[in-house]
Amino acid sequence: MAVTWHALYFPQGQATLLPAVAASLDTLVGVLRQYPHLRLEVQGHTDNQGDALLNQHLSHQRAVAVCTYLTAHGIAASRLQPRGFGDTQPVADNREPAQRPRNRRVVLQPIP
């Protein structure tokens, strides 16, 4: 079951983690420490603004940013697999500017 980590949203065109997400990621670190065999595909997403190829790259950078944070806090990189989906899997209407930020997200998918 995939989980959208609701605190992991990004500013448009950026893969930089916002300072406010640190507490949420620290909670995730705690969960991963409790379940040492849990592996995650960290899925990055974008809205549909801009070039599709650039969005694909940006979405991967977002996933890598989360993985980098987790590994810097003691989670083995072998447990994490970053993957970018660009703008191919929106959860909100990209035609509505107020909804687009919901598409700039990271989803965590357990790997069996």
C-alpha cells in the first residue's frame, strides 16, 4: 500500500526539502528504525507546469532529496529506491492553480 507523506510537498520547480518537513521525516526515520526489514520505493512527482522531461528529472531529484535525508539520519541506502514519475500521476487537477501544489509530492511505496 502506497502512502503519500502529506508533509512532503515541494515548491514549484524545486527539489529542496522545506525546513518544516524535518519533523515529519524524523518521524519516518523512527518508523524505519522500528521496522528494519522495511524497504521503500520513494516516488517523486511534479505538477504539469513546464517541460515534461525536466519534470521527470525534477521528480527524481525530489525522491533523491528524501532518500538523502533518511540516509543522513541512519537509514541504509539499500533500503531506499528513489524513482521519479514526473507529472504522469496527478492526484489533483493541474488546471486549477490552487490544486497543483498537491501534485508536487513524494509517495512511499513498500517494496516486498
